[in-house]
Amino acid sequence: MADNYLEKKMEEFRSGKRVVRRPSASLESLLSQIADAPDGAGSVAGAAESAVMPAQLEAIVRAGKRLPEAAGFRFETDSVCISGKSSAPAAVIRVLGPSSPRRYVFEAGEVLLAMRLKAAELHLRSSFKFTPELSAPANPLLFTLSVFK
């Protein structure tokens, strides 16, 4: 039992340790996924008819909240029931800002980028509608992010 053990260990040591490489999403691949998705209220062609998982939606919101610039923002999420339409979003995230939304446009852009990068990392498509000019002080909607499979 012990005599073959040392020979096997020495052979493993000489041959080197086996390295398992797992592909991870690079910034270039994430940005290309974002560039493929339409901006605005358009639809994503060929989106799957399954819903975005709640954990995925929470991860996207968490990525946006991770930035210190998002401290004054509120995040509202809705899962949308898809009824046979391949262009319907599976989930919608609304980001609401402070009372003067035009002042926080740059910060909103940073939060939006973080959220879209997280969605791309999770192999989800996304589109957004940026609406600070439509915001009223009572409901200061900065942008709406739609997430698709």
C-alpha cells in the first residue's frame, strides 16, 4: 500500500498539477452583448419565452446599488408575464432618483452601466429608456431597464 503511494505522488509532482481553466466573461464580450441589445423602448428579437429568475433580477439590482452614487436612488422591480410575445420583457427595473433628476444624470448613467454589465454577465439581454425630462418631482423616474432572456 505505501510503496506505490510514493511512486504515484512523485509521478504527479514531475508531470505538474492539472490546471482547469473556466471561461469567464471578459469586458469585451460583455460590451459586445450590450451593443447587440437595442437602446430605448425597442424589443429584443428572438428573446426566449421564459421569465428572468428572481435571483438574477436581484443580482442586477444589487450591482446597481453597489455603487456609492446609487445611495439616493430607489429601485422598483416587476416581473412581467410573457404571453406568447417574444418581444415582451421578462422583467422591468425602474430607477427613481432624488427630487431633481436632471442633476443626477451622470450618476444614473453609471448605475445603468453597472446593471447592464451584470445582466450581460448573466447572459441576459437588456434595453433601457432614459427619461429624466419626463420626471415629475413626485415621481422622479430616471430610467427603466428591461431585461430579457
